[in-house]
Amino acid sequence: MSKFVTLILISQILFANVAFVKKMEGQGSLKREKRVFMLTVGMKLMDGDIIFTKEKSSVDIVFKDGRETFLGEKVIYIIKKKESDINSYRKDSN
């Protein structure tokens, strides 16, 4: 029984990733649920993750379906599985 549960958990982790960070310059962060992480190249991204880019920073994201998204500086971007659900906006520079 425990092997079955382990297999289910591993498959959920593997299939939860919808994108990854291909390239980045400067600094960015990732908010997943209530935790915040420094963004790094190769980091796997999940549906609902929120990406923040800082001043003079950029991030190139590749989705499993082949889409590629470039984020410039001062952007907040919500990772979504489906292209129609994309939501991103530039921070107010005040």
C-alpha cells in the first residue's frame, strides 16, 4: 500500500510542473502559496505560481506546451496552464 501512495505523490509532483525558467538576468522571486523563493534558472514552475521581476531584470519562461514567455523588469506574472488564463501586469513605477 505504501508503494502505491508514494507512486501517486511522485506522479502529482511530476505533473504539477507546467513550466520552467529557461534564462534570467538580474533578480526575480517566486511566490508559491505562502512561501517566497529566489528565482533561479531551471526552476520548475507550477500552475498558480506568481513571478516577480525586479528593476533591470528579465526572465524567460518555457511552458510544457511549447509557449515561451519573456518577462521584462518590474513585472508580476501568474503562471497558468492554459494560455487563455494568462494574467500579467507591470508594477506602478511610483
